[in-house]
Amino acid sequence: MGELAEKPKPKAVKGEEAKRIKREALGIGDRRKHHSRKATPLKGHAKEPDAHHRLYRFRFYPTEEQAGQLAQTFGACRWVYNEGLALRSMAWEEHRVNVGFAETCRALTGWKRAEETVWLKEVSSTVLQQSLRHLEQAFGRFFKGVARYPRRKKKGRSRDSATYVRTGFTWVEDPERPGTGLITLAKQSQPLDVRWSRALPAGTVPVRLSVTRDRASRYFVSMLVEERIAPLPAAFVPGSRAPKAVGLDLGLASLVTLDDGTKIDHPRLLKRYAEKLVRLQRELHKKVRGSRNREKVKQKIARLYALISDVRRDMLDQFTTRLVRENQVLVVEDLSIVNLMRAARGKGKRRKARLNEAIIDASWGELLRQLRYKCEWYGRTLVIVDRFFPSTRRCSACQAKGPRMDVSVREWTCTGCGVVHDRDVNAAVNLRDEGMRLYWLVATGLPPEKKAPMVIKASELEKCLLAA
Ligand SMILES: [Zn+2]
């Protein structure tokens, strides 16, 4: 380890030399300057204060022709993503030059001209560029330290998806049923057969849409819409001007415990599915690799996974909406996704236990995701307390530090003040108090008319204070 730390960081090649390497060794063309074209100033897009991006997801049924065209598009997106990744990795490892989004786009132009990959031309170029954009975002997350180095997308392993920007599709609203309409994708002749389970806000045009096919071979179109969502009136503690706050402890015994003692269990339905999943997994292992029966079981598993995630989303939706309506400040622990994943990969654990954990992890992730965007929509504050805050061990009554506890301990007595604590409720109370401390730290520094930020993260508190 020591050796690794002492090794000097390799220096990047820059300037003319980098340009030459890119041109000659990597085949990335130079940037062409359009001197004759006057730059048009960007149109000021004034985002209204309560305009938010909202995602609407609908199922659709492609015709055979559309399914074929989409399969080709998904394949091309995956190919371009992998090729972009290989180019960026190679450029750094062999030549020490950095290749960014714009350069991968120029490389894409080259790939489309190359004889062996002319088929790329059959797919909308903006869709392929979006694939490179996703790669750029994956690198961004890696450089920020929140994700691993981007990996190749594999057919059948990664979810199939393609993103269409505004120029990549046409949208004609149905005058009879506002908020629904005809969507026609680039390179396709017919509109999609969308099942409108609800309407978009009337008169809006989707900003962007993405088409996905899950492992159960279901097709979905997700539309990003800019929508005005009015913030809710502030929630105060009855009879005072203090914002109403709630602490959420995420756990294995109960999915969520609130500081008032409310416990939300993992729905029985999900447990039943988990058991079914274990059974199917066992079946899968008995089948011969590459056999048709194995494929069938695989399909069943994929469908079950899809069902689980649908059930989970719907169930959490009601819960998070209620929480956000009733409270002004919501306090949770910082569970970075990477950490969640790691928890699921314990060695030597039985398959069933592993699966259960994976399902719980995904529930937490979904819960936090929903809280985050709903807080933003409705003008609430989400406080994310540091992962190392000792929420479980501290006595919420006298602040004394309690003993180290095994996960199985559900109740403990404080040696300082003698209060008997429910492990999770105590943790939730501690989280709420710590969250409010952070909230006031930020809120008191604000000018009187300014509202508290939507997210206060303990690990980025300094940034929060500076912004205020
Ligand atoms: Zn105590």
C-alpha cells in the first residue's frame, strides 16, 4: 500500500502534443471551427421558481418493426458507450491524454464513416451522442469518488436504454385528451402505442425521453417534463413557530422507524416475493447452461424482479408523500449507495439472507430518492446526517454514550439515566435532534426572507454555509 501512495501521480500530456496524439494515434479529428457562422447567443431560458423536472413513465407496445429498430438502437448505444470507454481508457493508459465528451463525439463521426461500422448511421446520431453523454456522467461520478470506474455494458446484463433529446422525437398532443398524444421516435415511421395510465400536464412538451426494455422484455418510455409544482405551506409544530421535524432510522428489523415510534415494516408481499425468488434462483442453478428451460426460468426471475420494484415504488410513494406533507424538516442517515451495495455482498451468507438484504437495500435507496425529489418539489428540507454519527449508541434522554450493541439487541437501558430505549426509536430521535442542530446552524445564517436549502448534507456543511 505504501508503495502505491508514494508513486508520483502520472502527468497528463497537454497542448499541441496531446492534439497530435489524438489525431494520429487515436483517430480523433480536430475541432472544426465555423468561422463563417456567427455564434447565436443562447436563448435565456428563465426557469420559473416552482418549475421542476418530473419524470412520467409509461408502458408501450412496439410493433415488430419498431422492436427491431429499437433492438438495433439499443445495440448501437451499447457499442458506442463501450467504444467511448475503451477510447478514453486507452488514451490515458497509453498516451496520458485526457479525452472528454466533445472528443468522443468527434470520434463518433469517424466511426460512422468507417466501413465496418456504417450501420451506426442507421441510428439517430443524437441518441448515440446521449450514450456518450451517459459515459461522461459515469466518469464524472467516478472522479467525484461516488462510483467505481465505468464498466462495459454487456448485452443481456445491462438494461437496454436509449435517450432521445428534443430533436430526436416528435410529439403531437391529442386535442381531445390533453396531456396524451402521439410520440414518434427518430428513424421510425409510426407513433408508439403508449398506454396512458395518466396524462402529462396539458400543453407541455417533453424535454427529453428515454426508451427502455427491462429484462422481462417490457418496454417503457420515460418522459421528462418541466412542470410547475406549488410548494406546500410550511409545517410548524402546533402552537409554535418551530418547523416540524421528523427523524428516520433505516433498519433491518423495520424498514423505517420514525422518532414518534411509528414503524414501517417491509411489506409482507415483498417477503413473499423474496421467498419465491430464492426458489427460482435455486431452480436456475439446477438447469443446464444455455438450455431453453434455463432461459425460461431466467425470464420468470426477471419478471419477478420487475414486479418487486413496481410494488416497492408504489408502496413507498404513499409513505413519502405523507411524510413530506406533514413535516418541514426530514432527517435521515447518509447511506451512500456504494455502501448499500457492499452490505449485500457479505461473504458466506446464505443466498436467502443475501437476497433479502438486497431487497431491503433497494428499498432504502428508493426511499431516499423519493424523499429527495419530493422535498425539492414541496419546499421541504432534507437533512442528511453523517454516516459516522453515533445515532444508535447515544442516549437520546441524557446524551450519554451507551454500550456497543449487536444488531440483535432491540432494547437497552441507559446506565446514565435509567431510561429504557427501543433501539430504533432512540436512533430516530437522535437523528432528528442532530438534524435540527444542523438545520439551525444553516438557517440562522440566512437573511430573513431566504428559505432554508432543500438538502443539507452534514459532509458538505461548509458548502451549505457558504452558499447561504
Ligand atoms: Zn440516558
